[in-house]
Amino acid sequence: MQVTALIWVITIVVILGLFVFDFFAHVRTPHDPTFKESGFWSAVYIGIALLFGGFVAWKWGSTYAGEYYAGFVTEKALSVDNLFVFLIIMTTFAVPRIYQQKVLLIGIVLALVMRGVFIAVGAAAINAFSWVFYLFGAFLIFTAVKLLKDSGHEVEVEEKRDSRIVALAKRILPTTDEYDGDKLVTRIDGKRAVTPLLLALLAIGFADLLFALDSIPAIYGLTEQPYLVFTANAFALMGLRQLYFLIGGLLDRLVYLSYGLSAILAFIGAKLVLHALHENTLPFVNGGEHISVPEISTPVSLGVILGILVVATVASLIKTRGGVSAPPQA
């Protein structure tokens, strides 16, 4: 797959342009998004992501389009789990609902920047060392086990993490417990102080860093093309703010989502290990020779990922039938 520098530049400019548009059109003036607004723009951004897959198919072929779609679906599913963590952070810091959009958008942009760094590092590592797939696979399987272990205790885990972040920030920076509109920094008695809004943003930024550690190895298990990895991540993050307000009240009904994501990460981890064995160059494994093992194709990967998500979602909705919660009012 040959991606010219011009295509990279155009893609990055378009993505940044969409984020700038999102800020000036929806975030600059604080307000509580309506269900209609959130639903419309969520559909718009998902539509753009799907259309981009069509562009990939036209430009580079259906194989790469399949890899992009598999990556996008996986990243979108992981981002929904991220929303649950964002909801906990917003509640913990009692962020007024009209200011949550600003925190989310800045956090999403930070997430994209951090993932861009991890994507570049991952691409360099893959090009230099084929055995890095062993590490990626093992890490994803470890993450899957940890996610399974933490299922049902997400609130406690996130609250402990947030309390450590706040404690560290308060030791380093002057802080206040009072909000000053949507300002990140305010003045008290002539001195600058960090507002709870900035502390919430720091918590989301740290959570985004942890999410990147999981998501980048996962998508490299579906495609080795940095361009597809970046665009799948960008389009999965785009519209995440609207999705937060759209399904925020339903997040607590997705009780089996963590189990589904754990299964997906374990599946991709196993896929990476099989790929690493197929491309093996480690001298202490089979004498440095490739090992003939079955490899999982992109269509099969996409089918398994979609199947797991459908089962986890349907099972969750059946389990919590009649127990819909009201949207979060932080």
C-alpha cells in the first residue's frame, strides 16, 4: 500500500479541520446537547468514516478497505468502553453538563495526538523487528485477562486512579474546588489556580494514554498499514463526544461490554501470536525458521469482532431489560 506524503497531509488537514469545525459549531458556546443534535452528528461522523472506507477500496483495493473497516469497528467498540470511564470522571469531578463538551473535545484531541505517537513508534518497531508481534500479542492477552478481572469493578478502579491524579496535581499546582465557568485556570486573590475542570481534563488525558496502550497493538493485529491505523483511530474518535451524550444514559445497561471487549482483545492477541509464529525470526524458536501455522484472514477477523459485539450488546440489553437509566446529570 503506497501512501504519498500529499495524501498524508490532506488527510491530517481534513481531520484537523473537522475537529476545528466541531469546536466552533458546537463546543465554543457551552450548552447541553439535545438528543436530536447528538444523534444527527453521531450519524454524520459514522457516515464519513464509512465513506472513507469506500475511498480506501477505490484507491487501494478491497483488501485494505476490509482491514480499515475491521480496525474502525474495533476502535469504535473500545471507544464506547472509554465513554464509561469518561462518565465516571465527569461524575467524580461533578463537571456541569454544559461544560462537559469542552473537556471531552480537548481530551479526544489529546488522545489522537498520543495515538499518533504510538502509531509511529509501533510502525517503526514492526519494520525493524518482526518479533514485536509476540510482544503485542502477549500484551493484548494480558490486557484481556485484566479487563475480565476488573469487569464489574470499573467504578472503583477509575475512582482510585482519579484520586491519585488529583492528589499529585494538588501537590504540584495551586487548585480550587470551585468552577469558574468553563475556564481551566482562574484567579483567587490575584493568584492563578487550577479549576476542577482542568483536573477532570488531566484525568481524561491519563485515561486516554492507557487506552492508547491497548488500542494501538489491537489495530496493528488487523492491519500493518500506519495510514489505516491512523485513520481508523481518527474516525473512531471523531463523533465520540456526541456519542457520549447520545448513549450516556444507556452505558450502565451494557453490562457485558467489558466481557465482549476482553474476548475481542484476546482474539486479536492470539491472531498476532499466530502471525508472529508465521513470520518467526527468533533463533530460539524453531531455530529461527518460520512456523507453518494457520493465519486468520481479515474477513474472518471482522466477522468475529462484529459477532462478539452483537452477542455482548444483545445479552446486555436482555439482562437489563426494563432498567434504562436517565442520562447522567453531573
